[in-house]
Amino acid sequence: MKRNYARLDHPLVRDGGVLRPASMDEAMTRAAEGLAPYRGAAFGMFSCSKATNETNYMAQKFSRLVMGSNNVDSCNRT
């Protein structure tokens, strides 16, 4: 069975269990509101040791600056 997966060309938000197209501003606002309760020590981030240095750097910057948490692990021990 062949599946044809298409890329999204616009953000989607969930309203009452149904996904609908939204503007980028609305999607970013909803994402920020959803993450806000987890700011601080309740937040932790795992990145991947096989990811690029740039990706791991952005993950730790997001965790520390945006989420206010030093709980970052790039799984380099494995």
C-alpha cells in the first residue's frame, strides 16, 4: 500500500478535537501559552548526541533562556 504524505504548508491548531488552519501568530501564541505552565524547574529537555552541534546548542538555549531551566541533556553518554 503506497502512502502519499504531504508536507504542511500552514500551521494547524486544535479546536474541540478538530485540527484547523491558523495563522502563524495564532499558532505561536497557542504554543507559548501551552508551554508557559512548565517554565522553570518542571521543564527538562532531551536532545540527541547524533544531532548537529548547532541543533544541540539551540536546544540548550531554548531550555535555558525561554523555559528558564538548566535541565538539558544531549544524551552524550550513550
